Amino acid sequence: MAMSMDYIPEAVALGSIFSYDRKTGLLLAIFIGLQNLPESYNAFGDLTKSGFSPNKSLLILVPFSFVGIIAAVLGYLFLNENGNLISSLMLFSAGGILYLVFQDIAPMIKYKSHKAPAFSATIGFMIGMIGTKVFS
């Protein structure tokens, strides 16, 4: 779920950026691709560890990649002039990746099923964003 919270809004924003500036869109696509490679590798590993065969894991993940393409096309076609909405989507996406990092990646050593670190990190991020907006 956290991966979807990150993946879909960033794909929509990427599509809208391509409609505005192709060079910036290409740069952002490279950054997003580099960030998503380890995410997808980990998702594949998690699926195979939970009992899915490698082929079944690919059957789950490959169609999911087309959701991003569809989201990018929708962003390109419909959201190219709506900067506030794109900013909000990227903020939502950032919250998703923060939750993913602090729920699945960082606390795995000590907090096997505890959600407090992820929730605290996401709340901390929100407080930081509000503080930046209020004091700048």
C-alpha cells in the first residue's frame, strides 16, 4: 500500500511535468526510476519469501507497472496546468515513501510488527512541512 501511495502520485506528477518541460521530466524520470528499482526488487523478494513463486510474483508486479504508465498519461493530459494539485500529490507521495522507509526498511531489526516508528516519522514529516510553510 505504501508503495502505491508513492508510485501512483509520482507517476501522475511525472506526466504533468513532461507536458511543461521535457528536460525536467526526463531528469525526474531518471531519479524516480533509480528510486523505484530497489523498491521493486524488495517487493519481488517479499513476495517470494511469503510463498509466491517467482513467476507468480512477476505476474503480480508487471501489470502494476502499467498503472504508472496510465497515471503518467492522465497527468500529462489533464493536470499540466494545475500546480497546486501536483504539489499536493507529490506531498502525498512523499508521505508514502516515508512510511515505506520507516515501516518496512528501517525498523526491521528491532520492531518486527510495531507501527509506531513509521507513524512517528510520517507525523514528524508533516510537522516539518507545516513548520516550513508557517515560518517561511
